[in-house]
Amino acid sequence: MKLQHYLGLLVVGIGIAVLITFFSPLASSEPDGLEKVAENEGFIQEAEDAPYEVIADYVLPWVDNEDVGTILGGIIGVLIVAAITLIAAVVLWRLRGAQRPTSSGGGPGQP
């Protein structure tokens, strides 16, 4: 596959992910399955916060409208994950290319 094809897939994938973030304010504010079980079974108080928060609760504190802040937080998250993934892919691609043995002969069936 050509590099242009991969870049096209990357742009389409990021575009779809960004488009989906516009629907994030419609997500349920109810706790997810694991959190709900912890509440029902009475051990939610034992939960610990994450050791870091890049964008806490996907809300940007300097944006007054909570829905817009959630959408912008989601877009920033998508771009951060895409950048990390792209960097990892490039590093792995270059490492793979550096490990290929050089051969003096041609491919199969060639002298």
C-alpha cells in the first residue's frame, strides 16, 4: 500500500472521530457499568482518582458553555491520541526498515 493511501485513511479516521465528539454532550450523565456496580455494592468510596488528569471530565474550565467545553475537550483528546499513535507508528516503521537485511540478489525467481 502506498503512503498516500495510509494518509487518506488517517485523515478519514480522525475526521470521523472528531465528528463523533460533536455528539458527546448527548451521552448519559449516569455512571458507567463498573461505577454503578461499585455504588450498588457499597465500595465506591474505596475508589481512587487517577494520578493525572489531562482534561478532567472532558470539560475545559475556561469555556463557559459546558457542552462546547465537552466537545472541545473531546477534540483535543482525539488529536492527542492521534498524535501519539502516529508518532509510535512512524518510530516502529523506521525500526522495522532499519532491521531489514540487505540482499544482493533479486526477489524470488531472479538471479
